[in-house]
Amino acid sequence: MYTPQTEPVRTLTLPEPKVNRAVVRFFRAIMHPFARIIKFRLPVILHPERMVDSWHAFNAGKIRLLVGFRHAYGDDPQMMVYTIHKALPRYAKKIGRPLRGLTHVHFVYGAEVPLWSGSFVRWVLPKAGALPVNHVKMDSPGMNRIRNVLSHGNYPLALAPEGHVTHSSETVEELESGTARFCFWCMEDLERENRKEDMVFLPVSIHYRYHPRAEKQLARMLTDMEKETGLSRPETGGADTGSRLARLGKTLLDQLDAFYREEQGSLPENQASVLEAALRACERFFALPHDGAPSNRIYRVRSAAWDRLFRSDIDSLTPLGSALAGRESGEAWYAMRHLETASILHQMSLTAIPERSTLEVYIEIANNFFDLVERLKGGTLKNRANRFMKYPVIVPGTPVIMNEYRELYRNDKRAALDKATTRFRDSYLECIREYREAYPR
């Protein structure tokens, strides 16, 4: 189903990001039918005044604004585009505070996204003013570009502080400190230029709900995965969804355990051991050290693999050099299969399945299992399942005024970064609590 890449590809160079208002307005005009194609309904925004007031303050020149959205699913950026361009103006009008002009943001994305995405994404990103950032290598031009847009851009900045897909909408793990750093850099710029704007961070949590008929779609999805893993049908007729997911998760873990025992000669006993075995397997391809936090190791391997799959020296290679580059490309592709396994095992549990829960929780788990199965077969995040019509709920949190940390930042930058990042995390947890109050299980 997935063909190994055994030839390197010329590295991609995208144009300098610059908002093309004609392109943005055209895409905005077709956004509703596009959203239906990718199975989005128009989002519901809880506490819309928080988002509307932030936009008005930005447009009035009172604040600089960074929108930090949670990245629990693969399609969160698309959902935020839909929310900002369509739902936000509608809610602003509904509460009697209409927004004038184009509601838009500069999205920050991982520099690797154009490498695995399609030609349309590579075409639209710079025209939408989206800003690339490298998670592994020092990227001074990228950092300076982000800093300049946050301090001087005509639109707010938007990014995912988690830095990657987390596969869980109701738990918040580590956040990258770079988000707070961007905010403090902007504060420095404002002070240096004697400007009076406040620097504001707006947390946004994204959740999906589903129509009751999605239960039948979920049952068919579980049947497909049971067949894929050798479980032709539940052990007992009419087994409930929680039991089926638990059995499927255990089977996936058992098969991964058996694979890495045979492949690596290691003896993993649980998911953490399988994760470690997968990380070591891909690190060995590039002679990388087996140390550091799993997230850092994943970034490090991914960067090394992209360097072999996408090259800038293809035209200068000799015939023999080209053949060897093809071998390196193939090895990198196979190393990435271990990496794709590790990246999802790092974010989700195969065995912590609730016996009784909501349809939305079970669909989230099933999508994660499907994601893992496809990655084991050679796929990536873009092969994630999209079987269910989603009814999004957007929860903007209480805006965080970063100027409150000015004195701490002047005296101890590290402490200010840590304290602000902890505040961001607490804000997301509060968003999740508010979501649960509005939609109790």
C-alpha cells in the first residue's frame, strides 16, 4: 500500500511568506464546501467574547496577540482556519461586536510539513503568510521572521505550543517553552520602540463531537482493524466498544512486542519498552545517541531522515554517488517507519482504555489505533482516518497578559519562561473543564 522511497528528492525552497489577500479571500469564499469535504461542521465557540474582544483589541492597536491552539488531532490547523475565517466573524456579529475587515492569522508550522504534504499545501502556505520553524536545528531566519510578525504584523500569530500532535484532547502534557519566549521577545521589542501595547496569549482548546449515527461507523471501523490484526470478530457476540478497543490495543502491543523481540533481540515487556526499542531502532540507522527525552529524540531522528530524503546536492552527484544516495534514502525511509511508531506510542496508551465512556472518547481512541496501524504499514499522519463528520467545539480561554511577568523576566528569564508556560498549561486545563461543564459525560 505504501511504497518505500528509494530515491532522494530535491530539497524544497518555498517563497518568502507574504499574505496574498486575493488568495486568502478566494479560499475563504470556498471554505464551507471545503470544510464539508474534510468532514467539518461550522464550529461552536464557547465564551466567544474572549476571542472577539482579543481581536478587537488587536485591531485597535491595544495589544499584540498570539493564539495558542491545542494540537490533539492532525487537522487542528485546518479547524482553526475555519474558526477564524468563518465562525469568529459570525459570533462577533451575534454578540453585537462585529469585526471589520479580514480575520486572519499568521500560522507557524514545522519546517518539515512541506516535505510530506502535497503540492497545494506547498503553494498556499507562503501565500497565507504561514511561517516555518525548525524544531531541531538553530533557525535564526525563521525565529527572526516569527518575532517580526508578532511585533509588527498586520495579523495575530497562531501556533500550537505542544509542537506536535498529542492524540489526546483532554490531557495536557509538556508544552514547548518557545511560545512564552516569542511573547517575551515581543515585549522587548515593544519596550525598545516605546510602544504601549500589551502582549497577550490567547489559549484555545479544540474538541470534536459526533452524531449518534457515528456509532455504526465506529463499529465498522473496529471490525476493519480487528481483521487487520487477526481478530476476525469479538470473542463474545455483541461485545461493547470499550472491550473491543481494549482487546485491540492489547493485540497491537503484543504484535509490536513480538516484532521488536525478533528484530532487535531486545525483550520489551510493556509499552514503554516497545517505545524505547522503536527509538533505538531508528537511531541506529543514523548512529545517533540513545539519550534524551523521547520528544527530543524523535525530532533529532526526523531531521536526520529528512536530510537524506531531501537533498540539495542531487545535480552534483556522480553516478555512483547517486546510487549511494538512493540507498541512504531507502534506509532513511525505513528508519522513519520505526520513528512513526515511536512518535505515536509516545503520545498514547494502547492499554488504558475506559470500560465505559462517551462516543467522542472512543472515536478518539479508535482513530489513534487506526493511525498506529497505518504507520506500521508505512503511512504517516496524513493517512489518519477521516470517517466521521465532526461537530467542533472551540473553547478560548481567559487571555493571559504577558506583561504581568515583565519584572520576573527582567530578573530571571528562565524562571519567567517556566512560570508562563505553566500558566499556559493551567489555562488549557481550565478550557477542558469548561468544555466538560458544557458537555458533561
